Amino acid sequence: MISLCLVDVSFFAVDNNWRTVSVDFISLELTLDASHVYGGDKKFLVESCGEMLLVDMYLSMEEVDGDPGFAEEVYEHQAVLMNERTVKFKKAFKFMEREKSWVEVKDLGDRMLFLGDDCTFSASDSDLLPLRGRSSVFFSDDELGGMQGRDLGVFDFRNGAPTSEVYQPVLASTLLGYFS
């Protein structure tokens, strides 16, 4: 998975080799901006308060329950019959443009990060209703089953653990509707 992020007037990406690159809008040149950040199964870039953050997501794989509805010979790889399940978010990093490096962030402060395969954004908990509090990561997850990956999980970055809260699609769309 490649993660993309626009910060100020710079367009950044983390590629499949965990390198951070930027694209110059005028020349369309690709520049290596920071070395590898190893760890995690997925990387998310997100702009927060004018800074670029990189968040590591750790996953486990689970078999899909029931008949997928297609003949098994259609599947070339067993991975097609597997679901990703979010286990944890172990680390977040802040991009230091001058040093061209990533520095680990221990606390997100009052920031709430929203991470999905198609979109990432952040907000201050003071800008929202007091739903969760500071230093939370909201993410799409398959924890409820039957919701086809449309439920919203919550991870408390301060104590390093997922919460027991999982929002179903109606509540998740209401929550995310505050930002549209």
C-alpha cells in the first residue's frame, strides 16, 4: 500500500519500500525526502496541524467465514480468502523536513487521527464533541464482521491499546459527517 499526503504545497508519498518521497509540482521530479521507517504492516501519512505524521499499523490475518460465493478455482492465492484485522498502532513519527528524517512521537496531544485506505485526516478533540478525548486513532476495521470493513475502530495512542469501542456504519458516518 502506498500512502499519499499533501502538506502545504508539497505532495508526499510513502512507497512499498517505506521510503518517503515528494513530487515537485513544476518539474514533476521525484525526490527522496527521508530514509526507511521499518516496522508495521501498513503506513499512513496524515497532515496534522501543519505537520506530516507517519503512523504504523500492525495487522493480523484471519480466514473469511462462510462461502465467498465464487468457485474456489477462481482464487490463485489463499490470501484472497483472508481478512485483515487491525491489531495495534505501535508508533507514530513526525517528519523533520530540514533533517530529512522521521522523529518518533510518543503522544499525539489533543489530536485525533482518522486513518482509512482511501483517506486520512486529523482533528483536534476540542473541535469535536467530546467523543473520545485526546491522542486517539480512528480506523476502518472488520471487527464486527458482516459490516464488510465499514466499522470504525478506536485505538488509544496513550496506553498503546485498542479500545473496546467499535462504531457501526451509521454512527461512523455520523461521526465522520462532521468533517464533510
